[in-house]
Amino acid sequence: MPPARFAAVSLATRLTKLVEEAERCAATPDPDAVHDLRVAIRRFSQALRIFRTLVDAKAVKQMRRALKRVMDAAAAVRDLDVGMERLIGEGLPPEHAVLDRMRSERRRGEMALCGWLLLLQSEEPESAWRPCLEARPAKGAGARARVKKSRTVDWNVAINTGANARHALPGLAQEFFALGRAAAAPGASPAELHAFRLAAKRFRYTLELFLPLYGPRLAGRVDQVRKIQSLLGDRQDCVVLGERLKKEDGPPAALHATLQKLNADGSAIEEKFRRHWHGTFDAAGEEAAWTRYLSRRQPAPRSALGGVPARLLSGTAPMRPQISAPLPMQPAASGPPENSKRTSPRRRALDLERLPIHK
């Protein structure tokens, strides 16, 4: 598939999902809806970064500006949801004054989020943005797109999307491993760990764009990146909550035990991340395996193998053996064949004696 067409299809799919999640969250802004909205925005935004030189650059800038307002409001609500859940899990009583203030802040944040969602829906992004996602005329053989805080991706519109992926993704994987080694090094600051967590999100959402080209094995590698992201997300939650508790008014002793638990949990999660990174994700030969896999040429479409339809080989339709039509059955004879006579053993012996003998 040509890069411009692949970009248009990928962006349109993610835009549709984003609009669905925005409508759902505006109707019922519960924690799950807010989380799913944020994921949909991140996926669409990362696709805009990757493909921005293949679509209308001015329109992309306007889309990102509109989404940033919604994303900031959703982030504030999501942080409160995660924070209240973790504080209760750490043993803070549900009726504690800190949680009461967080619930009040959550209600205000929910109203702000719904307001930005209504403004976004008034722009009718499904119909207004979709034409801007179609391919624009290429100015040359190559188009360059820079991934934010990442290496440069060169889109060559003269070759197909698979060749572009084999050229770009191995470098992104090498960069991710380099950033991970710096974050997993002893003495890495919370800010460095958080920056690597954001890099893991961008890398994961970029890989998801190319799942149609690589198939299920790439999905397994995406899950590996998701685990890194999840560990670092839990670590960041502890840091943010700890900073919040330090700013709370009131007797320090009342929150001292909870703050100690948060610090202990954060340190344990950080150590778990380092063990997982060194022992599993960045074990010997893993980076080379990633680059080999991402740079390999994909096999030919199975539909070309022996003329077998692709729907059969892909498992979308059951494989049935081709059975030729049976020959018409002859009616059974009701009696012995014509001119057939029963012969006695003596007669058969005499017939055998009359047979000529060839020397």
C-alpha cells in the first residue's frame, strides 16, 4: 500500500475511535470513560506525528490544538481518579479530608472536561477533519517527518509502506533501547523515568500503526512495551501523590504513614522495573532480535500461494476439502447377468484341459 493511502486509512480509523470515546465520555465521564478517551487521543495524536508530512500540515496543527485542551482536562480528572484509588488502597480512610477535597476537585474537573468535549463536538471532527487526512500531493520522492523527542523518520513516497517501515522502525527500536538503558541506570531521577515512560507510549503507539504489516508477533512485542509503560506509570503515580500529600495543610503526622507507604511502593516498583528491563526486555540479544524482526521483509500475501483464497488461509472461512461430484450409481441388477450359466467343477476342469499351452 502506498504510504499516503496507509496514512489516510490509519488516521481515519483512529479518528472514528476518538469521536466514539468523546461522545461516551461526554455522556458518562466515569473513570473508565476518561481513561479510554485519553488513550484514543494519544493514539490519534501519535499517528498525526508520524504521518504529518503526508497530510495537510495546517489542519494537523489545528487538530492538535483542539485535542490538547481536551487532553489537559482529561489528564487532571484521570490523575484524581488514580490518586484517590491508590490512597484508599494505601489505607487512607475514605472519609479523610484529603479525599474529600480530591472528590470536590474531581467534580469541577469533570465539568471542565465536559465543556471542552462539547466544544470539540461542535466542530464535528468526524466530518470536518476527515477530508484533511487524505493524501496531499507529494513534492518529491521523499518526505520527512520528525517524531517529537525522537529520531527522524523519512517517508519515501516512491516505495510502499512496508519498505518505509523496514527502514524506520529498527532505528526507533534502537533509540528506545538507548533511552531505556539510561532510565534503568542506578541514580536515574523520577523526571528521567517519567520521560522514558512517555517515550514508551510513543513507541508503543507507533508500533501499533504498523500491526497490519507485521501481524500477531508484533502484537506480542507491543505488549512487552506496554508492560514497561505500566510499571513506570505506577511509579509516577506514587511520585505525584507524594508531592500532593506534602503540600496538604494539617498535621503532618496524619499523613505521614501514607506518605511512607507511597515512597516504599515507588521504590519497589522502580526496582521491579530495573529487574524486568535488565533481565527480560534488554537481556542479551534482545535489541538485535528487535532490529532483525522489524527490518525483515514480510512474506508474500498468502492469497498468492497455490491460488488458495486468502480468506481460507487467514482463518476467516473454514477450510473444506474439495470433493468431486460422485459418479451416478448404476441400478443393481435384479438377477444374474445375461448369458451367464452355472458350471459344475468337472466342467471347469475339462475347460482348463483344453487351454493351449505356450512353450
